[in-house]
Amino acid sequence: MGTTKHTDAGFLTVLLQDEIGGLQILHQNQWIDVPPTPGALVINIGDLLQLISNDKLRSVEHRVVANKKGPRVSVACFFTTALAPSTKVYGPIKELVSDDDPPRYRETTVQEYSQYSFATGLGVPRLDHLKL
Ligand SMILES: O=C(O)CCC(=O)C(=O)O
Ligand SMILES: [Fe+2]
């Protein structure tokens, strides 16, 4: 089974891959295979880390292309507080913004961003609506 092109909505995703492969990232408009290394952990930066880092860290677009090599097992651990109700507001970290590099996003809560992400679905650039 594959997935359509998307970015991960949370802060960080840790992926444990097997030897089957299929994960690709979009780099300079080209899909690049992530070589499968059984037991290795792939770390994906998510949208909320991009937001709080004011674009210093980028949440890369990726997808999974199914191949015929066999059943594929991928264990994903999403670092986010999406399911825990919290009014904590996240915006670009103040140490990372300056007069020359002002905040690029408005503040949001994880809940608000997660709800928006679920509603838009995969494949839609979801950070754009928070851009200042
Ligand atoms: O299965 C994979 O390698 C990636 C899965 C993924 O992109 C996700 O769960 O967000
Ligand atoms: Fe993903």
C-alpha cells in the first residue's frame, strides 16, 4: 500500500522501515528514493516544526510508492500533542526571528492545526493558510 504526496502535520515523525522501500521525498521537483535500511530510523520534520523554526527546518513532501517486492511494514511514531486538548499557542520561536527575518507564520494551537489538517486531507499544502 502507498500514500499520496503529503507533509506530516506534527512536529517530528520517526519511521522504522523494512527492506522493501517505496518511501520517496520531493527534492527540487524530483522524487528521490529513500534507500531502505532495515532497522534504521527515518526522521521527518513536520509542519509544526517548520512553523516554530520560522522555515529554518522544512517539512519535506514525501509519498510511498507501492512495489511488487512483497508486504511492506513501516512503523510510524508521530510526535505531536494533537489528541491532548491544549490551548498552548505555537508560533515562530522568538530567538529565531529578527527585523531581517520576521515571523513568517501566525500563531496556532496544535489542535487547531490538526483539525485543519484532517479536514483538508493529504496532498494539500496545509501551512499556507498560516503564512503572514
Ligand atoms: O510508510 C512510510 O514509509 C511513510 C509513511 C508516512 O509518510 C506517514 O505515515 O506519514
Ligand atoms: Fe508522512
